[in-house]
Amino acid sequence: MIAQRQDTENPLGPEQVWLLLLELRHAVRTLSMVPGGFGWGLDAGQPAILSAADPAAWVTARADGSWTARVPMSETGAELLDLYLSVALACRSRPLTVAHLGQSLDGRIAATNGASRHINGPENLTHLHRMRALCDAIIVGASTVECDDPQLTTRRVTGPHPVRVVLDPRRRLAARYGLFQDRTAPILLVCDAALADRPGPGHAEVIGVPCTDRGLHLPEIVRRLHERGLCGIFIEGGGLTVSAFLQAALLDRLQIAVAPLIIGSGRPGITLPVIEDLSQGLRPHHRRYAMGEDVLFDCRLHP
Ligand SMILES: NC(=O)c1ccc[n+]([C@@H]2O[C@H](COP(=O)([O-])OP(=O)(O)OC[C@H]3O[C@@H](n4cnc5c(N)ncnc54)[C@H](OP(=O)(O)O)[C@@H]3O)[C@@H](O)[C@H]2O)c1
């Protein structure tokens, strides 16, 4: 339910904007609305998705993630729309793949022993849960499950849980991990097609894809997820997995949350092949968002 707005004097706050984003996500995915433009406002006194041309719309949103408010909007509400609107609008005709890494000032995503829990602050954790709620599928690499055994649910925010996807090409992960035992949301295990005939681990459904000496065929993984209607894909780590998707040019956006912390050693964030000259480095268009003590760089890799 969208909280009903009592007046048009007070600016729309982040809670209302979050509910708007969830409502848009739902409309795009379940009502097969063509994402050319939406409005959100009151219809016969009830909060509803409206046509962009409807004068009752408080906020209108376009498919490219841009938006206009016809009523006062709080600064935090506006930031939420800027950061999340295009994620909420992911659909078959406009799929979106976003990756995120939280790292120290010196580019580490974990200590050498794999500990990574307190690199970023609580605001960034809430951001991760928002991204999970707006996306359809969340991908992690086998080493992240091994080190963190994450739940990959949306406990900190209102919103649906994503389908959880683990890349474990060699099937080295045992069924004992909590992720494979938990039925909160579906879980898919992606492995080398040659190993896909064995069921499990735990409740995981196994998907086999071709594997070469460069690893799993990532475009095929994305294709198989889209085929299931999972068109908003969030890659939450670790560094090897995010780097592989970046190198394969499969990311629309890369989000890096930098924490004011120096670890000095440990597991790296992005690692790509060696370049000869800095002009060959990537300088993506980006926006910065303050998240508590952290700074999130939201980089657009494709327009
Ligand atoms: N700070 C953060 O944002 C963050 C987020 C997540 C995780 N972490 C931390 O990061 C560490 C794990 O990250 P990581 O970079 O070492 O590993 P990772 O990305 O979690 O997992 C890498 C493994 O996943 C499989 N994999 C991933 N992409 C593949 C591909 N394209 N083809 C085939 N296999 C693929 C491979 O398994 P095989 O080894 O079996 O081949 C690979 O070694 C942990 O310490 C975790 O706590 C931090």
C-alpha cells in the first residue's frame, strides 16, 4: 500500500518515494506497462500509477530514469529517485545489470582472510537492501558464499526478496551453507554444464552453462535470467565476479562505495587486464552520493 499523502504542502519524503519506486517496479513487471512514461498520484482519492499526462500525477517518470515532480519534493526523496528510478523500471524491453562493491580507500573489498562485514557503514547496507528489493535477481561468486554465507534478502527495507544466484562453476560449495538451506526466496546455482546433472546443494536449482578456460559464459547466464523474466540483475560481489562482468561489457552501471578506511592488504575490488597507458582506463560518467561516512560512485557504463 502506498501511504496516502494528506496535503500538497509538505515535500514528498523518502518513505513515500520508496513506496512509489516499489509501486513502479510492480507495475512495470506485472501489468506489462510500456515504460514510456508514468505518473504517480491520486486516482479517485487512492494512490495510483497514472499516465504521465494525467494532471493528478505528482511525479512523472520517463523510461530513461529521468523524472519531474509537480509537487514539492524533499532533497532525500529526489536523491532516491535519481539513484533508483532506472533500476525500478528494468523490464524485458529495458533490462538492467548493475554491480556494486564496497571498498576501502586503498581499493580492498575484504581483508586477506575474507573478512568484509564492516568496511561500509549502515547507510550503504540499506542501499544494498534497496537495490536487492528493486532488482529481480542478485548474483554472487562462490567465494562470497564461502566467506560470508550471506542471506541476500531485503531485511532492512520494505520490498520483495530477489532470486538469489550463485556462480559456482566447479560445484565446490557444500549444502551446509545457510543460503542453500533457506527458502525465503528461490536460489539458483550456476555451474559448468558438464556438472549440472547432479541436484542441489540444498534447495538450489542448478543451471548449467558452457564453461571455457575464461570461466562461465556470462552472456549466457544473463540471457537465461532474462528468459525467466529476471531483467533487473544486481551483482553484489565479490571482486572477481564483478570484474568478470565488467570485462565482458555486461554492466550498465557499476556502483563503488568507498569507505574512509585503509586496510593495506587484502582482496582487491576491480581487477582487469593490464593496460599500457592511462588513456586506456575507464572514466565513466558518474554521480556521487553521500552515504553516512561512505561515498557511493554510481557509474554509468552504457548510456
Ligand atoms: N565489500 C564488498 O562489497 C564485498 C561484496 C561481496 C563479497 N565481498 C568479499 O569478497 C571476498 C570474495 O570475493 P572474491 O573476489 O574473492 O570472489 P567472488 O567474486 O565472491 O567469487 C569468485 C569465484 O566465483 C566463481 N566465479 C565468479 N565469476 C566467475 C566466472 N565468470 N566464471 C567462472 N567462475 C566464476 C569462481 O569460482 P571458482 O573459484 O570455483 O572457480 C570464482 O573464483 C570475500 O572475502 C567476501 O567477504 C566483499
